[in-house]
Amino acid sequence: MIFRNRYIRLLVAATSLFTANRALAQDDKTISGIWGNRLANHQTAELSPKGTTSMFIVHYFDQITANGISDWFGIYGTSNIQMGFERTFGKNFAAFYHTEKLNKTHELGARVQLTRQTLSDTSPVSSALSFSVSADARNKKFFGDNFYFINRLFFTTQLAVSRQISPRMQVMSNTTFVHFNIVPDHAYSDFLAESFSLAWRTSRKTSFYASCDFPLGVASAASASPQRPKPVYALGTIRATPTHNFQVFVSNANQISLGKEYLNNRSGFSLDALHIGFSIQVKIGKGKKTHSS
């Protein structure tokens, strides 16, 4: 009888310990970002699971007001397109390649996951650091004499930090530094930018977001006085599934490469500068899912 009572108490204790550990493990699940691996032309604090290959297409249409209804508010107009791939090789490392139609920009880089936010808040934020080198692949005749391959290069470093502050709301900041080996007159060669994004989930798969970039030219090798870069704004919606992330937005941006956007954006925020755009991420491969609430 005594043995049976001790056995029952031991079984109850073991069951309680197992239940507590399981609850703790549930709380320690990582939280996935609403925006997936990219938010329009920004890297995010999210990496896909190991072994996942993601394909990206980012498409900017012509200005909404350029020809009005005659070209369906820019949809039939001149477009800018970026295509690329990202492969996650380990739990915290991914490499990517992008190519852009405008200025024939090619970008090769890598991303490292630094932290992942958990439900228990043992890690309060998700963060990732990315570095890339880009090359302007237009014909050499465009640049003139005494122009070498190294002059085509520019380098981008970005730190993305995001946090889910409620089951429906997430915020993200992106700190970006861009260095150009050579720039035209009236342009900065180094940029430091801060971007802020806010996303609001309206259903399990649908969210809305707003973002703004504040680039600051910090150094210039140009012979003439450089022009200050203008802020970049975007307002859009996100439709997310385990294998797809589809974004539609309006923005005053035109170039998808962040460095080229900071270098060339002179429009600021105005109706005449707005473009309709969309971004698609398709994930190929299997991996452990993260918590999305």
C-alpha cells in the first residue's frame, strides 16, 4: 500500500514536470515576421528555415500620374523589375543574389540571423545583419573613358531589428550604410539611412503596413555640392502563407536597389512621384515552422 502511494505521487510529480516543461517549450517558440524575408526593397530580420530556397520578384510600375487612365495609372507604363534568389544554408546564415532591370544592377550578398524573438520574451527582438556588393553592369560606353570595373561597385550593410508588440502589430527598424566607389557630380558617395516600418495584422493571412526611409548623405567625393537625398515612403498590404509572401504597395521609390534609390531619389513625398509596386516571395523547401501569433 505504501509502495503504491509513493508510486502514484511519483507519477503525478513526473506528469506535472512534463506538463510544465512542455508549456515552457511552447512559450519559447520563435515568432515569425509578418513581412517575410523582404519588405519591398528592404531586408528584414527573418531568415527562412535551413535548406529553404526563396525566389523573389519585385516590380515597380510607372508613375501613377504620368499618363493617368490612358496607361492605367502607370501599369502599362515603363516598369522596373528585380529578380533574385536566397538560399538558407544553416540555421542562421543565408546567401542571396538579385538583378535589377534599371541600370542593370547585380547584387550578391549574405545575411546572418543574430537573434529570434520568442513567445516567452527570453529574446525580445528578432535581428539580422546583411552585407552585399553590387555592380552597375551597363555598357562601358555609358560611363566614358578611364572607367574601371572597381568603379562600378557599391557596398550595402543593413541591420534589421523587429519586434511583435501585440498579436496583431509588429514594428521593424532598418539601419543601412551604403558606400559607392564612384559617383557623379552633385551626389554623395556615402549614405547612412534609418527606416521604420509598422505592420498591422487584420486576419491570419492579411496585414497592412507603412514604412518610411530617412537617408542622410554623410560624405562625398563629388566635385560639386551634393544634393540631399529625399525620404522614401511606402504604404501597402501583405498576404502571407507558409510558402508565399505577396505584397502590393504605393511608394515614391523607383529603383529597387537601396543604394541607387538613395543616390537618385529627388522626388520626396508627392502624388506625382508615386508608383504602384508589388513583391512576391516563393519558398521552396521544407523547414520547421515558427509561431506567427
